[in-house]
Amino acid sequence: MDGILLSLFKYKAWANAEMHAALEKFDAQQYPDKFLAMLQILDHAHVVDRIFMGHLNGTDTSSFVTTNSEIRPGLVELRERVRLTDNWYLDFVSVISPQRLKLRSQFTFTDGDKGSMSCEEMLLHVITHAGYHRGSVGQLMEDTGMDSPPDSLTKFLHRQEPERRLRG
């Protein structure tokens, strides 16, 4: 499938990579509490990505008892986990059929509540949830005087296809 979902997941992978690259430059020694908070937020977003990966795969997600890792990974490990997960989503949406997008699945949230969403709804949740949390991390960065990385679909599209700027 070549469409908006593939474009959105390419954007998500790019925005995640930009965020991790920015965090490599963050002064964690000067702002240790903020750095740990940022890692926790990004870890949470990643765990939710993994939970919904399980829902989309139809695999057991009962091992996820919270939406955070039991042991918070460091930046290097988190970056690699996110990269692998982003690649899984890119592969998944690149071959998904329109019929599969409409297929509804029942699942249980980590708090024990039941849920039911279409595949398309789950994919859109993964996109919007991650963006929300990258925004929170960006705000924490800006609170310390550091610029947050670019995180907009327009920026992504124009960097991927610079000729779009010429046609504007």
C-alpha cells in the first residue's frame, strides 16, 4: 500500500530519529531530572507502540502490565528499540489491504478494560499518541533553553521532497 498511512509512518520514524538525535546533544548532567523524564515519556510512547503491535499481530499482550518498561532503557537502547518498532510498522502498513484496515479487533488494555478498534484506528492511535509525547519532550527541551527538533508533517514532507517548496 502506498498512501497516507505509509507516509505518516515514514514521518513518525523520521520524527523519532530527529528526537533521539537531539537528545544525544542534551546536557543530561546539568538537567538529570528532565533527561530522565524525557526518557520515561519516550519509553512510554514506545511501549504503547509495542502493545498495539501485538494487537495488530493478534499476539498475546498480557506481558504488558503497564505502559512503561519495567526497567527504563537508556537512550542508546531506546533509540534502537524504537527504530526496530518503527521499521515493523513501516513494513506492516506497506502491504496492508484496505479490507484489513477495516477489520476490528477486540483486546484488553493494560488497566484491564476491554477495547475494540479497527486496524486503521489502531494505526492512527499509534501515530497521534507518539506525536503527543514527542511534543511533551520537545517542551521539556525548550524549558532548558534547547531547541526542540523539527516535528511536523510539513517539515518532513519538504525535507523528503524539497521540490515541493519550489512548487509552492
